[in-house]
Amino acid sequence: MFIPTTFLVAVSGVAAYTGTPYDFTPDNAAQPLEAGIPLSTNWTALQNVQGNSFWSSSFVTATNDRQYLILSHYLTVANFSGLWRGSILDIGNPSEYVTHSEAVTDAPFITSPNGRFDVEYSNFTYQALTDDSISVLQTTSITEGYTYNITHTTSSETLLNWGGNPWQWGNGPTTQWSSPHNRVEGTFSLNGGETLKIDPERSFTWYDRQIVNSTIVGLWTWFELHFPQDDIYASIWSIELPDNVTERFATIKTPYGTHLTPCTLIEDEESRWTSEKTGKSYYSNWVLDFPSGDSLSVRQPALGQEMHLVSATINRTEIEAFVVVDQATLLGQELSGGWGLVEIAADET
């Protein structure tokens, strides 16, 4: 059963941010599915287990030479209820943004009769095209405001968040694996415009699999950051749990290996804004500090990009927004040209 939800079009009050096109070149790893360390599970096992989050962010250059951020997400929660949602942002003109969220109360088969990962609803799919359930994935969606048909091929070395170790979230552990720079191809459209084709040489998909073995609690800010000039990318968490418990840590992938480190998050009070749509308030400027003395200054250039769902079975509101890195020092090295995505689950005002 589908539960109809509100279709959203958000128009930013911030001027479009332009400049040199971003480097969205995909990786071409020789053994992209090899973790390189002993693990108790693998990508195929994670794909074929019922539950939690199957998520992708595609940073694409279209054949019209414009760049876009396309999100696709399927989430299951308790009692097999959940949601699917997506969004498309024109990065150079953020007034061109559309998003849709829809609650579901019947669980699809996570695996098809042939054993592959397979999620299918009438207006949304996420499916494996190979028997290992991960090498090639396709996601599609058709809504009033956008369409996409995207196929991403695993071509990037696995990023094991917190080294593949579970961390506490709520009453149980969570595990997160990411495949950051996968080759992507396909088509999409937004706001009733022409169907655009993705240029696979100038586009990539970050695919993310997260398993949470309890009800999600607390608030969080999560950063997906890319520094293509230095072949560095990072997954950075700041989680606010009940009883003033915080978890803040970063997983940083470099050409020389993966670095795990705690961090602190400083939110710029002057950047705080409140959504007219939901009444929730968010920050749009942050500084991330690390024990080594390194730091990152991150900014959301265009406000908005809020994904909102209220239903009888699930309520979810988060920012899923494009960000830029204004200043970066990591592992003692000054970096340039950073950008990525922030996900925020914040307080209501």
C-alpha cells in the first residue's frame, strides 16, 4: 500500500553559484569490491539483508553541460513500513530543485526469485543487475516533478565507515559501507523539462548501505565530502543522542589508505535559518576540527533542499543539500576544490 504524500518544489533565496565546473570524474579501481582487511560480512550479504537504508547521491554532468545532484533513497523501519524518496538539484541554478517522498506500508522483496537485490514499487525501483547484488545497480523513479533512470557500476574502492566496525546508535549498533565514486549512466528530467542524458565520463554515484539494528534516535549532521584534486573523500558523522551523548568521527579515504579520527563540529550561529515549510531550523556553515590540528570549513551555498514527509506510519524531515568546502587541511595537507553533500536531521523550533 502507498500513502500519498506532499510533493515539494523548493526555491532557494540564495543566488545561483557559478564558476568552474566541478570535477565529477568516476573512479576506475582494479578491485573495487575488495575491502583489503578481514571482515565478517561483505557487500552481497549487506545488499540482501532486509532493513534500513539503501541510498545514493549522483553528481552528474548532463549533455547540456550543466551539473546536477540526484538523490535516490529507500528506507525501511519497524513493522516493515518505510519510504522511498528522491530529489534533483541544478547545482548552478538551485532554484531548479524538486523532491518527492512517499511512505510505504508493505515491504517488497529485498531479493528477487533469482536471489538478487530487488526493491520495486509502482513509481520507484532499486535493483541489482548482477548476481552479486552490487556490481551493477539500477534505480528509477517517476513523479510529477522529476524522473530518473540511473545505472551505476561499482568502480570505486569501498569506504568502510569507522573501519567496518559498528558504532552505537540508539539501542543497537549500526554499520555503514560506502562506494564513493562509481561510474554512472542514464537519463533524467525535472520540472517537466527535456529528458537529459548523463555523461558517464563526467559523472559519478556515491552508493551507501547502512544497517541500524534499532530505532533511529537523536539528531545528526553527516557530510559526504570530495577532494578530487587530491584523490581524497570523507564520510563524517556528528550524532546527538539523548542524555547529552555525542558521537563525532570521520572516515577519510586517501591514496595511502583510510584514516579514522574523532572530530568536533562547530556550528556557525549566524548561519542558522528556519524553514517556512516545516518550522525546523538548520545551520548552513560549519567548522570541523580534528585532534591533529586539521580543520574543514564547509558551507551550504543555497538554503533549502529539505526533504519532508508526514504520514500515518513514518515522519521524516532532513536536509540533503549540496555543500562546498571553503578551507581544508587534512592529514597535514592543504586541500582545495572540495565539495559534497550534507544531511541534517535537526530540532524543531
